[in-house]
Amino acid sequence: MAANFDIEKFACELNEKRFKQRMAWKDVAEVAGISNATMSRVCRRYRPDVDTAAKLIVWLEKPFERFISLGDK
């Protein structure tokens, strides 16, 4: 069984919370403690490194497991 990080779900949930809080992406980056460039890459569905993902998951206030999909591959 393979486990994959669901970047699509992750990016959508980031955008949803950002929109609800009326924040710009640069504000999310600042609060999460990541660079604007890194935030931009995540928004474009590039998989973040584990430290970046952790910081953004803390900001989302969601469990990490929410963004893991299990498959047969």
C-alpha cells in the first residue's frame, strides 16, 4: 500500500481558509513562517518539503492525516 501527500486537497484547504480570513498569500506565508516564494510554489501545487507542510498544517489547524491518500501503487 502506498501513501501519498494530497497536494490538491492541501492547496484547496489553504485557499479556503485564506479566503475566509480575508488574507493575502503573503500574509499566510508570514504567519506560517515561510517565504513568499515557497507559498507561491505550494499555491501552484508543488509539493512542499516536510517542514513547510508542517508549518502550513499548523496554520490550517487540521490533522496531517487529512492530507494523506492511501492507494495500491
